[in-house]
Amino acid sequence: MASVARDVLLAPVYLYQGRKIKRDTVRLPEPNGERHGHIQLGKPTDTIANTEDKTKQTLNLMIVGDSAAAGVGSQTQHEALVGNLMPILAQQSVINTQFANLVWSLQATTGHTSFDILRRLYVLPAPNHPIDVMVLSVGVNDTTSNVSVGKWQQQIEDIVAIAQRKFGVRQLIFLSLPPMAQMPAIPAPLNNFVGAKASMLDETLQQVCASNEGVTYMATDFPRMIEEHSKGMPIDIKVMFASDGFHPSSLMYGYWAQQLAELIVKLLNSSAAELSRPTF
């Protein structure tokens, strides 16, 4: 009740700060670069290796979502989430053992909410082959547009349903919402209000993921990013954000991609173990 009363009293301040951010914040474009690709895994050097590759499958991966998925804050897609992620995945021995090719696509647009993403999944044509891994970045725009928790939950559940039904997704990964209270572009006290709303949506996201098979919530470890970059020395958290103080910097995309790659490898390992387990 105390927090509600505080928010009511501060409502004019929130409104003023929100309008000021909208007016003054630099609008960064989506980076140029490829949004789909095909990577041949491994380096077959002889006939035996080529024969083995023919028995392997293709890893189909799709990244869907908002401006963070689209790489806003970096100059090119090469420096964005997808550009950092694919080379890391291509170097993983687990993936090279299971798959001969990695086919990926990026379906992301600045400003997209959970409703926009759901609509996009409805409009996209069904793939020729099931998507092995789909990664979802969603929630920031739902937070800033003040989507209700109930509506958010329903739309996340609908995204899960269409991803599994239409796209045949085997492993669906939802990325956690970012630490919006720490974004340099959002001043106090608005940052605390926005951060609290983001936390509410994030908690609901965790619950939906936990209640659906084949759906994983990735708790992005932002303190780990800072620790790995700082190497024990104090740093300004602004280095993790782009010039607008809102989107990730290329530096953050690199650490983010590393954590995501670790999770994808873990999930593929688990899937492989399940398939190889004997049945009686």
C-alpha cells in the first residue's frame, strides 16, 4: 500500500520524466547486416568425415523479438547479439558433433511488444523444417507501455503455443528482462517505478516458462558481465549501454551472447542425452 501511495504522489513526476525521455533520447537505428545465414560446421578433410557429415542433422535456430534482439545499440549485426552468438555456437564441440550445418534467422523489430511478436509469428510462414531453438527477447516495450500483468501472461502463453505448434520449436528460450532500473537514460525516481514493473513482468515470465515443457527462462547474469569486464576494477556501468543509455552496447551483446550460447549447448546436451537413453 505504501508503494502504491508513493506512486500516486509521484505520478506527475513520472509523467514529466517519461515525456522528457521520449523527447530527448537519441533514436538509434537497427544495425545493418545479414538477418539469416547458413554456417557449415566442422572442417571435413577426408571422405570418412564427409560421409559422417551426411548422417548429421541441421541445427535450425531463430531469434525473435524487440530492439535488443535486432541489435540496436551496435553499429552492425556483426557486433550485435546474433553476430556474436553464431561464431560462438559454431565453435562448440557438442554442436559440431551433433550437427553438420547451422541455419539461423533473425525476426526482430524495434518497439515490438509481446502482442507484436505474437502477431509476427502468426504472419510468418511455417518453416520447412522444425526450429530446434527459438530465442525470444521481449518485455521492455511491454513495461514502458504499461501492459497489464494478466495481458502479458496471456500473450506469453500464446507465443509459447504458436511457437511449438506452428514452428515445431523443440527448445524455446525466453531471455530475462534487463535491469531497467539501472539504465542510464531513465532518471530517478522513474527508474525505480519502471524497474519494479519490469520485475513483475519478469516474475510472470518465469512462471510461464516453468509451467511449460520445452520452455526455458534465461536469467541473464548482468553482474557476471560487469565482473568479467572489470576484472576486479571499478567501472562505470554506462559502458554496458549504448549512447542512448537504454539499449545494450556492443560490449554487453558480446557477454550476453556468451551466456546464451552456454545455455543452448546445455539444452542440446540434455536433448541428446534423452534421445540416447535406452528404453525398456
